[in-house]
Amino acid sequence: MDDGGVHKQEQVATDTSRGIVKCMVPKDLRALFWDVNAATFDPAAYPDYTIFRVLEYGDVDAVEWLLLFPEDEIRRVLRLEPAAFPEIRDVLGAGV
């Protein structure tokens, strides 16, 4: 990401009980969340939806932003759909 870390600076607010950073969707990624009000949507409150949406429709920058979620949370969500996102599973390795 060549924006000097703008994504991470612009959306971090607080921690949630699951260790996920409460954050807002950066403006340049809001198109991925066309069916919600992305300006007020809290991705940490809906990790399954957020992770699947970014992996399905996002680009490299979107996936980089997704790393605000702990890796074990991303792995947990990926286990919900065993056939989805084989390229992501290859990166994360065994256990997904």
C-alpha cells in the first residue's frame, strides 16, 4: 500500500472483546459494502460479512486493510466455507 498507512490511521477507534480492532471502512473501500451504510458500518461487529466481502470483491489493498482482524479470526471465517478462496488458503497454509 503506497498511501503512507492512511487506511490504518483513518479507521482505528477501539478494541472489541474478541481482540478485533473496531474500525470504520476507509473511503476507498466503501464500494465493497454497497448494501450497507459504509460510512457508519462497524466491520468488527460483523467479522464474517466483512471478511467474506473483502476476500470476494477486494483487491490487494482491501485485503491488506482486512489484516486489522487477527489471523485466527480470518481463519475461523474461512473455515465456514471450506471451498471458498483457495488462493487465500494457500497463503495462510494448513489449518484453514
